[in-house]
Amino acid sequence: MTSIKDRTAFITGGASGIGLALAEVFAGAGASVVIADVEALALERAELHLQAQGASVLALQLDVTDRAAFAAAREAAIERFGAVHLLFNNAGVNVPGPLDQVSYDDWDWVMGVNLGGVVNGVTTFLPELIRHGDGAHIVNTASVGGLVGMRGLGIYNASKFGVVGLSEALRADMMTHGVGVSVLCPGVVATALTTSERNRPAALGGDAGSQASTTDQPSEQTSEQADAAPAAGMSPLSLALLVLEAVEADQFFISSHPEFRSLVAQRNDAVIASFGGSADPDAVAAMSALIEPF
Ligand SMILES: NC(=O)c1ccc[n+]([C@@H]2O[C@H](COP(=O)([O-])OP(=O)(O)OC[C@H]3O[C@@H](n4cnc5c(N)ncnc54)[C@H](O)[C@@H]3O)[C@@H](O)[C@H]2O)c1
């Protein structure tokens, strides 16, 4: 998508961190922005922050695991801005821990938000992105943890590998529809991700006293936790500027942290080296037809 001006961007997890930075940068490039997030107080703050910068913004409370609410959010965005051109499936959470020490609730929460949320965003918005014929682009936020597995990050890895695979297939499927696709694979970014338990629903083992999708009013603890986020890592705004360039250039992989290059290369080399024997040329031709070259 070469021009962002006068487009509409719908951003999940838009109330903080990378999502809020994406809203800021794409609004600065002339887009109207819809920020959708489960965390009500952070959403209000983000809306005021963006309005103070002159952005045209709609803030919607949305739990990305709630499909009916996602459809209602899409309709609200279309009603306000006429069409949606850019979709950022960015909401995400993390429960670190070795796989012998995590629970089914941990799995269900992280997979539900990180992978299920992207599935829901794509399924909810594809008809709209294709419908208007004005060109569209989807950015799915994965992670460098979607390219290489890491000790103590098994659930997160499973969810983010899923986002990368889904995005590769989506790119191939959407080539003839004028819908570009990118997958964002950052390393460490200075955000509130380390306090993502603040958004964990009680039904999946969250603290009933903190924010969950079933409550309308987040506790003060929520924003205090988010404010206490570590400052290590790349700034979300620097990352969002890279995303803007990548969307304008229709670039698929957005890998912002070159310090992970050799680790990913090592993994990819191991995959390539593990293929033994000789290939059936007919099978190669059949498989190649399903894959869009990068
Ligand atoms: N921070 C990093 O180092 C890093 C690195 C790689 C990838 N990521 C990914 O970036 C994305 C954004 O995370 P961040 O780092 O900005 O963290 P963050 O916690 O600052 O932002 C995540 C946002 O998602 C929202 N959210 C959580 N659950 C939700 C739900 N069920 N429905 C709707 N919104 C929900 C949160 O309220 C929050 O506003 C995530 O997908 C994360 O996995 C982050």
C-alpha cells in the first residue's frame, strides 16, 4: 500500500505499547485510527493522547477472543470512517515458564489471545478489506519467538509460530485480492508486555481483582502495572516507523532486531540440513504451486 493518507487503520491492542505507537505513526501519516483494546482505562488515556496529537480516532473496548464483539467493532469502524483499509492484529499476552510448569489455563489464555485473536481479526475483516477494492494491508504481530523456539517460552512460541504460518498462507491467498500482508517479528521492545497478567480473565486463572474482559472498569492497579513496565528494548515508536516503511513497500517479514539474525539462520540451516535423499520432481512442482516465492 503506497499511500496511507485518508485510509482507516484498525489496531487491536491499540491502547498501549506497540499498538499505541502504530496508532500514533499511522495517524501521523494521515490515516484515521481505530484503537481496540480490552483495557478500558488505558484505552481512554490512549484516545486522549492521540486526540491531543490531532489524530482522527475511535476507541473501542474489545476482547479479541470475542467474535461477536469483533464483528460489532468492525461495524462501528465502518459506520464512523466508511471503510477499513489497514488491519493490525497486534493484541498479545505472555505467560513465561517451562512447559512442565504451565497449566491448561495458561495455554488457553495465551493461544486464545495471540493466535485466536489473529484468526478472529482476519476472519472478521477479510470481507471488508476485499469489498471496497481500494487496496488493503494486514499486519499480524508475531515475534522473533515465532521464528525460533526458546527455553521457557513454549506457549508464546507456539502461538507466534502459528501467527507466522497463518500470515504466510494469508499472503499467498490474498495476492489476487489486492490485500497485502506483513508479519511483524520484533525482538525486545520497551512495553508493558511483562505485566500482561493484568488482562487475564478470572475464568482462565486471572486475578479477579485486576482487569478482565468481563469487567467494564479496570482497577487502578492495571494502569500502575502498565506504568511499571521495564524500559529495556527498542522504543515502540521506532518500531512503528519501521512498520510504516514496510507497509508502504509491501514487505512481508518485518524483522526489527538484527541481533537475532544468526540464531534464526542457525535454525533455518538445521531445517535445510535435515532433508536427506532425493526429491520427486512432480511432488516439488505440486508443492511449489502452493507457495508464493518471497
Ligand atoms: N514487547 C516486546 O518485547 C514484544 C516482542 C515481540 C512481540 N511482541 C508482541 O507485540 C504485541 C503488542 O504487545 P506489547 O509489547 O505492545 O505489549 P503491551 O502489553 O504494551 O500491549 C498489548 C496490548 O494488548 C492488549 N490486550 C491484551 N489482551 C487483549 C485482549 N484479549 N483483547 C484485546 N486487547 C488485549 C493489552 O491491553 C495491551 O494494550 C503482542 O502481540 C506481543 O506479543 C512484543
